Amino acid sequence: MRAGASTAEIDRLVQELQSWGLSPEKIVGSHKVVLGLVGETAALDMTRLEKLSSEIEQVLRVERPFKRASREYRHGQPSAIRVATPNGTVSFGQDLPLVVIAGPCSVESEAMIVETAARVKASGAQFLRGGAYKPRTSPYSFQGHGESALALLAAARQASGLGIITEVMDTPDIEKVAEVADILQVGARNMQNFSLLKQIGKQPKPVLLKRGMAATIDDWLMAAEYILAAGNPNVILCERGIRTFDREYTRNTLDLSAIPVLKKLTHLPVVVDPSHGTGWSEYVPAMALAAIAAGVDGLMIEVHPNPQKALSDGPQSLTPEQFTDLMGEIRSLALHRGR
Amino acid sequence: MRAGASTAEIDRLVQELQSWGLSPEKIVGSHKVVLGLVGETAALDMTRLEKLSSEIEQVLRVERPFKRASREYRHGQPSAIRVATPNGTVSFGQDLPLVVIAGPCSVESEAMIVETAARVKASGAQFLRGGAYKPRTSPYSFQGHGESALALLAAARQASGLGIITEVMDTPDIEKVAEVADILQVGARNMQNFSLLKQIGKQPKPVLLKRGMAATIDDWLMAAEYILAAGNPNVILCERGIRTFDREYTRNTLDLSAIPVLKKLTHLPVVVDPSHGTGWSEYVPAMALAAIAAGVDGLMIEVHPNPQKALSDGPQSLTPEQFTDLMGEIRSLALHRGR
Amino acid sequence: MRAGASTAEIDRLVQELQSWGLSPEKIVGSHKVVLGLVGETAALDMTRLEKLSSEIEQVLRVERPFKRASREYRHGQPSAIRVATPNGTVSFGQDLPLVVIAGPCSVESEAMIVETAARVKASGAQFLRGGAYKPRTSPYSFQGHGESALALLAAARQASGLGIITEVMDTPDIEKVAEVADILQVGARNMQNFSLLKQIGKQPKPVLLKRGMAATIDDWLMAAEYILAAGNPNVILCERGIRTFDREYTRNTLDLSAIPVLKKLTHLPVVVDPSHGTGWSEYVPAMALAAIAAGVDGLMIEVHPNPQKALSDGPQSLTPEQFTDLMGEIRSLALHRGR
Amino acid sequence: MRAGASTAEIDRLVQELQSWGLSPEKIVGSHKVVLGLVGETAALDMTRLEKLSSEIEQVLRVERPFKRASREYRHGQPSAIRVATPNGTVSFGQDLPLVVIAGPCSVESEAMIVETAARVKASGAQFLRGGAYKPRTSPYSFQGHGESALALLAAARQASGLGIITEVMDTPDIEKVAEVADILQVGARNMQNFSLLKQIGKQPKPVLLKRGMAATIDDWLMAAEYILAAGNPNVILCERGIRTFDREYTRNTLDLSAIPVLKKLTHLPVVVDPSHGTGWSEYVPAMALAAIAAGVDGLMIEVHPNPQKALSDGPQSLTPEQFTDLMGEIRSLALHRGR
């Protein structure tokens, strides 16, 4: 719609389009309102659409396979995903301050998670990560404490005021995870678990969607599209390394070029996880800083009070002291980059 | 146990081991009985174990990350997975006759699935494949007819006598799929959906486990191990192509060397899907025959009465006529290879 | 040209096209003659070309990036590459008898190479392979005996009557290698050494072009095109495995689907090297047989009199005894497949 | 050797080791001298070595496959590669100022290369890149002007005072390229052209070694080792993207984690080429800045006066104006990072 289009005219147009059998989505930006149409639109006459109202500035067809996730769908305007936390609302998005998520791979005990929350909060993190349900390659590895760990996350949330992000692995668990978590995580191995994507798209909490190990950018955005199409517009994309031929010195290959590529293709915020991306704590600082320079909107970093004794992913976890040092560098670089 | 060990002595030994807190699994082979032990066995004294009975031939420790799936777990003896179908029991396994599974990507209508079943049966297939729940990259693509398609598969099963194999995508669907299917399929995108693997391992129907697009052989066998560890020993592995840098002429890269590698590492049967493996029907015959020469135990081939009009995966589907021709070649080569 | 077009008319047409500044290539098939045109042909008027002679059956434009290598360039007719050996001419090509190349990774001594030649010849091989110049990842590994090994290959050639195939690594070596070898090999690591391709295309001996580790089918055919464009039409393609994310149990991933894909795209013969393709001798038989079933024109197999003591690539070499057994299976399957 | 070991004692030790048949290399650092031994050292008695002189501080065995390239070989001290240019010496190395190489993919004409040199110099580049010999996938693409382009590079060098870096593709060309170039480039496709590596290691000019498309970090360092072992210690490593399954939006996947990994493994300087790494000029700035944040020692960036009309790689070239803007950001970030 043109800048300054009246609410009344927009509402009239929405009703008109609904009478055609369409479900227009109203996207309210800072200057303009965009109406998004997805569905059986291939046969729509663009000229006829344009003539529906003099307040229509332009009718554009999104040619990419992902529609709601495409930058064009919001006429170039990035999304800001607002997340309510006990300490106040934190927003993820382009040009907004960098958001830092930190914490252990898995929740091991109340003392451990509460202590870690306090430490990472003191260093400047806004979110606590911690796995209750853990996807592990082996059935004989520690699988996470499950439901009981959710209560420990709730305790850490209350004690620290940090927002909580934790993974959901199965549709029947969505509800109970959503009671505790401020952001629900879909892991790399479940990125194309379409049943999970559909169900998680039907609840309102923001979703952090990790890139699958062999997912192309298109696959990933189509996975986001499943969530968006189910009604939840609050998707944050998280690059965590892809699988390549070289796995000798890093667990995965962190694809930082995904950041500028996604900034071009989609309005959704982008987070990088350098801990899974490299698999080794010694490479995390360089990759965290590189991600900031490349324009990332947030970082997810594994921190464990005692990495040598971690029940999972110890080698890629920073100690709280290392995290504090890194946060100093992160703050300085983010400031320099205007974030 | 030694060949000829008495049942009484074996039972005594099982009870003895249970009294140690272990859960021995009795594997009855044609010549011998093997007792498998998984769990907290790292601290077990091998010599003390050997002295438990004079009927023990040898105590071996499985060093691989997968235990129950390893060839050593059955002392080198391959598994035969027996599947009950209306036309009688069909077995998958090394040195057994080659099994052929055929049918469309998705169940489109009753007429279509019943006709396809009749056609592929007439050409020599023992199982009908057909998707009720379809994992699709796009939320806007045909997602399968879901539960209603299960009834159509049941009708085709009754009409043709073929066994049915169809995919389960989510834990809440397992039960209703298992009511119709003779083999439950776990798709490539769900290969590391560990919640699904655990639940499917708790029901008794055989499971066909497709290899994930970026799954190593170890990842894949560990996924099988989840099902085995949950109590279901009837797992069939299905190679369907991996994702590589070259996707110009084939959709995936079919990894036929997985066949001899798996025959060395595991006792589980191996099936190849050349339709997904190549993505183009014209390459299916060459790859189907190559898989037989490499020692595969079964083939899964997409057949559609009218590939041009298929709702999904048309380009990789054979027509019934092409399938009949291919079955002639398959039979001839299988006979030549002693299968 | 039409079947039965007169030589005089064809020659007239060649001269006419030369007068336009083109360099037509005459390809004499069993039924027809094809005239190939490469160069500044984008602006040529197809209709005007067709009117040049009533003996022209059809004018086709090759749309693929590779021209001379394309199947269309020979109007669908496969090439037969004829190689003169002391034991007579051996031809590689579609529908021709399968050709077997065997021998050690590197030439270690005269006794060793002469003995191996005798053994593989007795088992039915037509060519002896053996490296004089060896591309090795480490500068501290055995680099081949170089020029002196060429003399040993000549001795083995004379003693056995087998054709010789050996690798050229650098342009200054082409001439001396071509004095001994019946087929010059370009290795995987040099597949895009364009200087070498151009020079090797200027000499007349047939060339076996291995696929690079990360070469797409298009890259590979364009590398062949370099040789063809330089004037040498006798190129044999050799698939030897590509590099993928899974390198735990096989050194490379042998891409057997390349066989039917190449049969569609190019007229050039295709050979498979299951020794490098898998890296382990125990997997060589299954992959050799699979390649035959997939329609390969030849096999290249590493055989060493004492693999444990080989100076390079021992783990992937068969013993002469294993090779003899495999040749029995190969002959039987080739016969069954009409090769 | 201990800090302060006398030259006389070091020379005595070198002679002693030479009398054992070894070829010790003297590495003079700021505080200490290190003697490197490569060759048949497996059987050397470490204790006996330590007793050779009281000035020996420690005898260490390098366990990695690369020896001279390893960080341990220089006891943790990074190399500074000093390159003489008309404008003075420029050094590449850890903690030294960031070096920028810029220029077109290929040298097209004298006016074009001289103008580009002037423009990139004015923006702050220290080296001019430009291809005389171009490795192209197709034999029908522009192959570079070859020897005549070398004269144009010499003219641009004289006019601008910039150092010149250009690619050598074949051993017979090394000498004439080295007459003009200040740094010789080995391209990605020739990274394992071992004949070229050996010959280029015998001449004294510094070498920029690009990573092969499917080269692991180990493969790459072993390629550097070939040059070092041949006598040339001046090797600069250049990451330019690896080949992965996702090639839709970027030509390659730029592996920035290679920077911290190489900083751990080797003493050699590391440069990143974001132009080839992404393939699109719009992604070059983000990746250039990310490389700096990750700790890179230099950048190589394609700049063309008119990218739309470039004879090769236009889409990935910046205009001189875009390069000037980027250099502003590069300088600012490098300053912030202490480079």
C-alpha cells in the first residue's frame, strides 16, 4: 500500500480479497503496510488486483519457492522478532543490537544450570540455552534429563531473569516445552521433520530453526516457510555448520557466507552458532567475531562451568572465564560495527 | 555358545547374567545360539564371563559404536527379516532370494493404487510402496492424503495380496500406520528423528530405515541401533543416495559401495532405492542391476501408471511397462548371481 | 549426411565450409558420415547450412557446453577407441567386449612388474597398469621410479604382449611416456591441469582421463573437450570415486550412476577403477561387478604380487590369486550381460 | 637452541648433523634459533641428539604429516614472508599489518591493467593481481593473453609501483612468469600438480598457494610442504572456497574456520579470496570483513574497471568505486583489530 494508506481502505481491501477466497496477511512496517497473499495465486490477474484500490502502490509476484520467508514478501523490510523475557523484551533483527545466547549443551543439574545462568548473565548474555531433550547419535549416550530438566530451566529463568531457549524433538512435547521456553529450538537433525514444523508453527512462541547438516539455503528457507505458513511469523534462522569432506580439524564447516546470502533473500533474523559450527572451543572466538563482521543478528555460544566433565559436547564449550573474555571482544566489535 | 549347547544350560546362563543386572538377548542361529549383552559391560571381566559355563565357546567384545547392529553381535551370522504378507511370508536377507518393492511415490486414489498394485504384482513384486504421509520440501506441495490414504493401501493390500510398506512421519501416527502396513518406513529426512526411532522400536512391525542425505555409515547404523535397542530387531536398511557436490544430472549420488561395506559391518539386510538414488527413471534400470551385482538383498522402485501426471516424483517413476521389462532383467541377473 | 551420401559431395561440402572459415571434422560411422563444426558457429544460419547440399539429412546445434564430447556431436553413435598392443588391437566402447586393465599402483622393480604382467595376462587382462611417476600427497612418500620405470614397463610389455597404460604428470614428460605407453593416463589431481590436457591432445596416443575428486560430470567432459579440441579424439573416461562427507570405510565414493549418465551425454567409452574408488581390496569385487551390470566398457584394477609390501596403495590391491578369482566372476557376468 | 646459543656452537652442531647424513635447516627467530631436521629421522635417538650440545634446549618430534609447514617446526613462531616490490618491502604474517591484493581476473589490455593498478593503489592496495595464463573450465573460453600479458603486467608494475601476483600453470612457464611477478600463484586446480610444486619450490620468489576445491587442510599443508621441501620457504596460503552440496547462491563455500585452524597448525601466513570464495561481488564486503575479524593476514579481491564487460569472472568483480568504499571499511576494521 502507499505510505499513508488509510486503515479503513486497507480493511476494505482485506475483506474484498477474502471474498475472493484468499487469506491476506497484513504486515505493518514503519512507513507502509504490505498485504501478503499466498495460496492459489498463480491465476490471479495482477492488473485486476492493482485496480482494486487507488491506495495500492505496487503488486509484486514472489518468484522464489519460499513466499512468506522471502525478502520481497515484506517489500525489502527486515523482520524484528520480539521476545518477552523476565528482564524485558529482547529483539532479534537487522540493524538491531546483537543478541547473545549462552549456556551448556545440556542441563545437568539445578546447581549447574543456575550457576551458568548467573555467570553468562553477568557477562552480558540475554538468553540461556540448555538442552532438556538431547538428540544424540548413539542411543547409549546421555539423552538429556527430559521433562525434569524443564523445571530446572524454569528455576534458572526465575533466578537470572534470562530468556530460555531449548530444543523440542517431538510433537507431543511442544506444549510442555513452550510452558518454560521463551524461544523453542528446532535442531539440525529435525530441520525437515515437517510434522514438527507444522505443529510448532501453530503455537505462538518464537522458533529458532537450525540449518540441517546437508540443507541448502533453499531447503532451510522452505523449512522456515512451513512454520510461517502454519501461522507463526517469529522464526529466527541459526547457521551451525554444514557437513563437508573435511572433518579432520572442525566438526562441521561453518558457512558464514550464509549471512549475507540470507540478508538478501529473507527478512528473517540470522543467528550463528560457532560452537557446533567448529566443534572446538579454541576456534569459537575467531568465528564469533567473524560472524559479527559478516552482519549476523545474534550468536549462540556453548558455555559450561566445567567443560572437561560435561555430559555432552565438552570440547566445544567455553569456560565462564573464556566466555567473559570473548564477550569483551564481542561488545567492542559489535560497537564498532554499529550493533 | 558351543554348537549343541543345551537349552537348559543356556537358560541357566541367562538367569545368572540377569542376576548380575544384565539383560542378555538370545539369538538363535541355524547352528549355534549367541547371547548378546549390551549395557554397562565396560567393566565386565571377560575371563570371569568365560568361566561361567563350559558350554561357552567364546566371549567377544564389540568395539564399534553400534552393538546390536554389528555383525559381531551375531558372530558373523546375517539376519533374515521375515515379513508376513497376505500372499505368505517374505524374507529379506543375505543369500536369500531378492525382494522387490514397487509402487508410486504417493497414494493418489483408490483406482490408481489398486491398479498399480495389480500391475507390479503381475510383474513379480512382493511389496507395494505408496506414501500416505509425504515429506515435501515445500509446504505448498501435495502433502499426501494422510489417514484416508491408509484405507486405500489396505484396499490394495486386500485386492493384490502384496505386503504394504509406507512411511511414518510422526510418533502419534505410528499406531494407525502399523494397522495397515506390513513394513513401516522411516524416511531419509527423519533418519535422526530419535523420538520417532525410539517409538517405532517399541512396536513389532519390521522397519525400513532410509539413509539420511548426509548420514555416514556410522550415523546410519547408530540410527538402526536406536530401533534395535528399543526392542525391535527387524530393521532393513535402505540406501537411497547421498548429497554431494554434483546434482546436475542426478538428484543424489547413489552409494552402492555401501552394500559391501554394510555386509561387512552389520547383519541387517540391505535394500537399494535407485529411483530416489538417481531421480530419473532412465537411470533406474542400470542402477537396479548394479545393486544386484553388488550383493543387495532387495530393491525399492517407483512405478506410476502415468508418471507425467504424478502428484509427486513423476520424473523418477517407471511406467508399469518399463517396470515389467526391468523385472525381466532383474530376474535374469538375480538368477545368475544365485539370488 | 544422408546414408549413402557420396564422398565427392561430402568433400565438396567440407571445402565449402572451409571457405567460410570453419574447420569441419568428418566422423565416419557404420551407416552415415557426420560433419562436426566447432568454433564461431553461434551466428550461423541453420537454414542456410541445410541448403548447402541435398545430401544433408539434418543440421543440429549442440546446446551443451561440451561439443566434441557430446553424444549429439556424433548423432548418437558411440565411439570405439582402438588401441594397438603387441597382442593386437583392443577396442574400448559401448556394446564391445569388456576390457580389463590390471597391475600395481607403482612399478617397483623389473622382476615385480614382469611377473605381475604375466600373472594378470594369464587371468585375462589386456592391459598392464603401473605408475612410473606417482602423484603422492606427501613429498616424503615414494614418488615412483620415474624415467627408469618406463624402461621396466617396456620390458613387461615385450615379455607379456600386454598394452601399457601409465600416468603423465607434467608436459615435459609426455614424449618419453608416449614412447612406451599405449594409453597415456591423466590422473584425478591433474584433471584440470589444462596445460597438460592441451599438450596431451596434440599427440596421437589414446588418453585415459580420470575424474577429479570434486569434478562434476560437466567439469569432466569439459576436460575431455580440451583434449578433443586439441586434435586427439581418443579419450577414455575413468570414474575413480569422488570425495564426499563419508570417508570412514571407503577412501572415496564410487559414483556408478556416472556410467548411465555418461552413456547418455557422451560418445566416449567409460572405465571404472574400483580400487581407488573404494580404497580397500575387499570391496573391489562387488564394485567391479556392479560396474559391469551398470554398463561399463572397461575396468581398471590394482593387482600386486605382495600387497602387504607394496610401496603405495597396498590396502586396495588384490593379490594375483584374488584377481584370478575375480576375473572368473567378471567373465561370467560380462557374458551374461552380452559383453 | 637455548636463547643466546653462540653462532659457533650452532655451526658446529650443523656440521655434526651433516656428518650424520642429515640436512639441518637453520631458522633464525627473534629470540632463538631453531634447527629443523627432515628426512630419515624416524630411527634417530632423541636422547643422543639432546646430548650433542649443552646449548640444545629441547628436541621435539613433529608428529603431523607436514613437517616444515608445521607450527612446531618453528617452535610456535609465525613466519613473516617479506616481498620486495617497487614501492618497498611488504610483509605477510601474523600480527603484521593486513596486506591487500587487488585487480582483475585476467589482464585484458595495457590501458585496462595500468588504469586498474592506479585505481587500486590509490585505494590502498599493495599488490596487483591479474591473470596472464587463465585456467578455464572450457577450452572455448578466453584463456588469457599468455606471455604478452606478462609485459602488460610489467608495465603496470612500473607505472604503479605495486607488487605483481600472477598465476603459473605449467612448469615451462615458471621462469618467464618469475621475471615479472613478485609473487607466483599456484591455482586451486593445480594445488596437487606436484611437478609444478616441486619446480616452483626450486626458484626463490614467494608463492601464493590456493586451496584446491576438494582439498582438506592436511592436503593443502602437504602441498605447501612440497614447495618448502624443494627449498623455497616463502609460501602464503590462500583460502578461496571449497566445493560443497550447496552451489545455488554462492559459487563455493568460503571456509573461514580455516583461518584459526591454520594459525594453530602452521607458521605460514594466510590470505582469503572472498571473490572466488563467494562468486558474487555483492557478498565480497561481508566476507572480506569477516576474514579480518577471524584473523586473516591478507585479502585478495577482484576489481575490474567494468565488470559487465570482463572477459572472465565479471559477476564476482567489484568496480573501483566499490573497492574504494570497501577499503574504507577494511582499514577501519583492521585498525580496530590491531592490524
